[in-house]
Amino acid sequence: MEKKLPSSISELQTPCCLVDIDKIKENASRMRHWCEQNGIKLRPHMKTHKTIEGGDILTNGSRRKIVVSTLKEAEFYADNGFDDILYAYPLTKDKLERCCQLMNRLELFHIYVDGSYGVEMLTKTAPPEGKKWSVYLGLDNGDGREGVLWDKEEGVELAKQLYMSTNINFQGIYSHEGQSYNSSNPNEIRQTGKEAHLRLMAFVEKLQAAGVPCPEYSMGATPSCSQPDDTMKTVTEFHPGNYVFYDAMQAAKGSCNEANIACRIATRVIGHYPEKNHLLIDAGFLALSFDGKDAQSGGYGMTVQGHPELRIFKMTQEIGFIQAKEGTLDFEKYAVGSMIFIYPYHSCASAALFPEYIVHSSGNIVGTWKTVNGW
Amino acid sequence: MEKKLPSSISELQTPCCLVDIDKIKENASRMRHWCEQNGIKLRPHMKTHKTIEGGDILTNGSRRKIVVSTLKEAEFYADNGFDDILYAYPLTKDKLERCCQLMNRLELFHIYVDGSYGVEMLTKTAPPEGKKWSVYLGLDNGDGREGVLWDKEEGVELAKQLYMSTNINFQGIYSHEGQSYNSSNPNEIRQTGKEAHLRLMAFVEKLQAAGVPCPEYSMGATPSCSQPDDTMKTVTEFHPGNYVFYDAMQAAKGSCNEANIACRIATRVIGHYPEKNHLLIDAGFLALSFDGKDAQSGGYGMTVQGHPELRIFKMTQEIGFIQAKEGTLDFEKYAVGSMIFIYPYHSCASAALFPEYIVHSSGNIVGTWKTVNGW
């Protein structure tokens, strides 16, 4: 049963996830131009927006060269004519069959391993007929997540095994400098990006010294790709994803300005509680997510557009509780029934809670985009 | 594109949300029997499971007398033959039109107001032809959420206005003793339930003294309804919801035993990192939710079934990081590729992240249940 879409934002049913297509285009274009100017291939990550329309904008209409975080995403994009898809996720045996199906459907489907388990599995397993496993090796260059450690020899040995295997096309190194999320301003972001880049390049040099050609060496956190240090121009590939929307966290860390945030949760004031000095909105943890808990003193990290004096300090499943950051709330400014807009703390977490986005351009609603959730 | 469902749990694609239908039936039956024995009407809340099949079990097949938290849920249940639906959510003007549609479709559709805004709106707005607004008044009996305050006169005045309005059938009082979630054992739960009940009854007596008949006075938090104090037998209606699944939080607080938890996230070990003393699983914050952050020292509140020695200490979008609660992880016990099962900290938050559940009985997969997400 399709609900009729109103023409104006103020008539929307709340809560809903509002997406500004003009801002997405600006964010996409800024990243693309920097990459083009510096001869870096851009392989945008789809995990933040999870839509075909967003993928079209981020790939500039090519529908080629993307990263995904789930096989469901890979299949969704393959179903819609996308190709050259990298499934950048530590691969295990249980997921091989779906990978083989994707390899048979697509011209280029790349997989990813994060250590010895994956390397051993792939070197010992026959790929689909007429194909080779096309493999990226994950590198931990200081983030502490998955991947081989940049300063240990084991990673070089594993890359060598991938390169030497007749089953495998070794594509190169995939790194994610997630530590850039610990920065609090553009200078710190650039410094972190520079260090992560140095580690990546040190590892690539070791590969070359060991006689292992490394076609691609990529970086991809949104902070460091949005505020790139000049030295990062030597990598071959960027793979950020959050920059499609950005969010309150990225703005707080200096990856972007608040004006760049392309995704907001529209919600309405549904109650005044002067005796408790708080008001209620019709978005709780199922619309906003719990990401960002304690990111702001006495509250969650998400922010209310145009209202720096407010913070969300509590959530139940379907209700958010808002108080003044200091002193008494001036209830007259926020009438019951009026709409307010929340910048999610982390758009990857909040956007995924919505089965579709309401898309607008210059304040006019232009349609809805369906997302691919689940696994 | 339907994925073929394997017959055995060990062959499932992970992550997925596993639901034990036998445990749901036990949980439903235990609550129903206590209510029947004590002459209390049971109006189960649908917000935790959000499925038709779960609704059938909780209403013992009647498809009558339920509570919902969103209009999407109300419409979903109405579409599937459920009736006598209470939309227990602070009502605002923007949601009235969909309420009117539901009133026209159903025999009984009850709405809820939490204060003067809602009372004023309903007394001044004509209901659909031939109908009256059927209204519950929310009462805050110590929880600090929405509703009129139990110890203030304003609530009595508002109830009177509802009762006196010719537009309105005043149904009674809806209270939610959410403070019972602060308890840490069954005795504390019963004590909290008793206090909340005393406050509810004090308010109801004030209504009677003011000449306002109050047909229903209801309570409904899962802890206090699962470990009810004997005094609570005087209420007319129970409306808990989480007891369908329970979760790690409810078990930790003493609402239930771990053996009663009917919902688990099945996930696989996807990486060993002995040098960092942690392992990875294929469930991150999009499968588990961030609810329960810091609920356990050094980690999230969810627990790994059969492995009290483990805790989840970090999550990215699609990956969970597990360490030993103390000392070094014995990696041999958790082979890469092997399945482990996570009890969600808060099943309302985790289950909602899955578009469907995999349902099993005595270890055999018996089908999938689709959920109603969004608003």
C-alpha cells in the first residue's frame, strides 16, 4: 500500500529520513574532483546510503567501481547493473557460494581477506570455471580493526602467497584509517591521514622489495579523504562512504561543515513537560539509533538543526527527550506539532533504520529512495 | 528473490535473528495464565516482535486486544484481521487522519493522550461520523516518561474533561512502570511494581472521588508483569510486550531466566587476532544495536550463549569484536567459521534491525516471520 507523498516537507509523516539530493551531489562532486585532479581512482562505499540512486551519483552514472559491506548489498547492486564491485569484508567459507554466484554474474567481483585464514582458504579452493579469485588484502595501518599489521612481516608473506597462487589475481592493499575518527579538527585529521598513509606506503615498499607487485593501494576513511593530506596523493584508490551524507560526528570532527550534512531525521514535537523541563519528539532509538551515546555531555551526539541550545538526553523506542543544554527550556519556541530536524550523530547507523528516504531538492520533495537492508 | 531456507540452524546465512517458537509459547502462556487466574485482562504490546505470528501467539489466537507503538503497526495488524487495537502513543494533530481511518475500519481503535495538548485537541475535534474517540489517559507513576503526574491534580482535571466530553469514551488510565528496569533482582522488581501500583490506585481513587468512572487502569512493564507483586492483582489490564522474547537485560534484572530468552542473533566467528587478544564476528551495530553500551564493565550488555567468559567490547557497522572478560582468549574454542549465538541486550532494539526472523522449534527451522518496520 503506497502512501501518497506530500509536496512539502512540512506535511510529511514523521519520523522520516530526509535526504537533500543537491548536497549529495555537491559532496560527491567535491570528492570526485579531488581524486580526478590527483589521478586517484574513486571507489565509493555504498554502506552508508545503500541505494541505487545514491550509487548513481557517487559513481557519476558509471555504475562501476564500488565497495559494499554485505553480500545483500552486492547482490542488490549487481541486480541493478552495477559492476566492478568489491566486497570489502573478512571472507569466511560460509559466504563463498554467494561470492561465486556474483563472480559468475559480474565482469569484476573482488573479495577481501584479512589474514591467514582467508589466504589459506582461497589458495586451496578452486574459483568458478574460467575465473580467478580477485583479492584485496586488508591492512591495519593503525586503526586496530581487521587486516594484517602494517609493521609485521606476516602480511608480506600473505601477500606473496596471494600473488603466487595460480587461483588468484592479487589486486593489492585495502586499508581503512579509522583512527582519523579520533581527530577533532582538520589539522589533526590531516596529520592522522599522513601517518596512516606513511604506514601504508612502508608496507607497499616492503611488498615491492619482496617481489610482489601491488596494483592497488587504497585508503578510505571519510575524515581523511575529506581533509586529505597532500602526501596521500600517491595512493591509487580512495574508498570512503560516509561522505555521501556526512553527519553530526563528521561536522564535530572537522571533516565537513554542518551545511554539508545531506541527511536529517524529520520529527515533530509531541509533548511539553515544563515541570520536568523537557519536551518530547516522535523519534526514539528506532529512528535515531543509540550511536553517539555520551558523545555530548549529558546527551547523545546528534544535534537539532538551528537549535544549538538543545540536546537529546534520553530515548525510548519511539520517543526522544530533549532538554536545554543550560537552564530552562523556552517551550514557546517549540510548539507541540511543529517539526524539528535532527542531524544524526552517525548517519550509517541512523539511515539504516529507514526502509526508504524522502528525497528533496531546494525544499521540494522529489521522490523516495528504497534502501537495501538485511544480509 | 526468495533465498532457500536450510533445514538446520548450522547452515544459516549469518547474521540472522533466530526465534524459538516454543519459548515464545511458554512466555505467552505463563503471562496469560497469571492474568487469567487473577481476572486481569491481558493486552499484549506488539512493539518488540512486530509480527502477525507473534501477535497470534500472544493473543492466544483471538487477534483481539493489543497495543502498538506506531501507526504503521496499527495498520499492519488491522490489515491482518486484528481488532481492539490501542495506539499507546502521545497523539498529535498530524497523526489524527490515520487514526480516523483506523477508527472507520475497526470495531475498537483506542488512542492515548499524555496531557493537556491531547485532551484539548480531542475535545475540540469531531470524531468520524457515528464514532467517539476512545481514549486512554497516560499516567506517570514514577517512571519519568510521558503522562500526567500521579500526585498532581492536573491529571484528575484532564480525566474529568475527557469523561465529560460528548466526543469521547473515556477508557481509563494507561501507566508504564518503566522504573522496574532499574531493579536488579525479583524482590526489587516486586517492590517497584508495588510502589507503582500504589500510585496508580491512589490516582484512580482520586478519579472516583471526583466522580470520574475509570473502566480500565493498566500497568505494563515486562519486569513488573513477569514478577508481579500480589497487590497488583487489583488492576484491570496488563500490557507488557518484551516478555515475548525477553533478553539479556531482562535476565540480568531477574525478570526471567536465560532459558526463557526466545530471540538470539546467530553469527559466525570470522577472524582470530591473537596478537590483539580478540576475535571478530559477523554481527556489528546493524545486527545487534548499540543498546546496552557500557551495561557490562568493558563492554556491551549482550551475552554470548554458553560462553559467560566472553564479552563484546567494540562494534563497527558489520563486525563485532569479542574479548575474554579476563585474561587471554583461548582461540581454539572458537574456530573461524563456527557459529555463536548472541542474546541481545534489549530485544526491542536488536530484533527491529531484521526484516524477518528465522523461526525454529526443537532445533528445526520451521519458517520465517516478516516484521513491520518503519512508521
